[in-house]
Amino acid sequence: MRILIIEDEKSLADLVADRLRKERYIVDVFNDGDEGAYNAVSGIYDLILLDIMLPGKDGIEILKEIKKSGVASKTIMMTAKGELEDKLLGFKEGANDYIPKPFHIDELVARVNAQLRIENTADNSKEFGDIKLDYSVPAIVNKNTGENIKINNKEFQLLELFMVNNNQVLSKDLIFDRVWGMDNDSLSNNLEAYISFVRRKLKMLDSEVTIKTIRNMGYKLESADEGTK
């Protein structure tokens, strides 16, 4: 499962991210409100850890954008503003939980696990066409045959992004932002290589799902299965 941390105190953000990665979560970190808000409404995160006091947009503004966008990500506020009125405002704008600073890292992990418990105990996967993305391995699974093939972290994030935004054209810039991060030094041929890797693995599974190149626009995940929604 994937978690977004929006926290301007870099040392704290890195500490939390490292611990959550040890818990086998995929974690992305942004240290200002503008970049954080841009990523928060992407729809690819299961949970967002959100500070209130941020450069750029503050946490309450970001909560409002998440709510307005219809994104289903769980949100936990983690902030030094622990007064009752601050908590009530956070809950009013859609926060699922609230942990005041300073906090013990074990308590934060417990709160994260509690918010994601339903997802963790259910079939932990995303589906499109005749495939599903299994988070526990991680792997791509052909739902018809049960065959699966393991994928690495970048392949996982790339296919997850396409599955969340299936039948939509994704530009190269958007894919770079979501998968490699806005401060990455990746070249365009890296993206093309990973697209090729994922296509090859889909073909090895005899899947009807394909990543189609849309000339001068980007890429689109499609399925020949007419029953795909």
C-alpha cells in the first residue's frame, strides 16, 4: 500500500518514511504544501500523513482539495497544533485521525495500521481487465489463469498509476512526477524502458491489457476485454 507524507520538517519526514518503509509500505515525501497538494489529489495513495503548518498551501487547504476532488485516501493530521478547535476543524474538513507532535513513532505506525486495517485484511489488490496488481508480493496476476509474475518497485508504481487512471492518457511529465518524483534526474528513455518492461510482463501473462502509446500525448492503459469498466 502507498502512503504520502506532506511535512516540511525534513528530518521528521525522513524518519517517518524510513519506519513506514520497514513496515513494507511504499512511501513518497514532499516538504511543501503546493507539491504536496498536487500529489495528494492524484488518487494513488491509500493514506496521507499531513502537517498543518506548511510552506505554500497549508494542511487544511490540502484537506479541502482532497475532499473536493473525491479522492478516497485516508488522512492523518500530524501537527504541533493540538488544540481542540484545530482538531475539530481537521475532522470537519475530512481528516480520519489526528496525532499531535511530538509523538512516538510506534504510535504513529499503529494509527496508520489502524486506518488501513480493512484494506490490509481484504484482498490487497487493484484490478483492471484480466489482471490484478497484488501488493503483498508485489506481482501482476492474470485473474483468469492465476499465473503471476513479480515486478520491481518502479514497475509496480508505474502500473499502479495506469490502473488508477485506466483509459486515460497520461503524459510523460505526469508519469515522471508521480513515479520518479518532481526532483528526479531520470531521462525519457528510462520511462520508455520501464514501459517496455511492464508490456513484456503483461505479454508473458497472456493478458489482454496493454499500454498503448498515444502519439505526441503520452500513454494509455487499455483492455481488449469488453467487460472492463
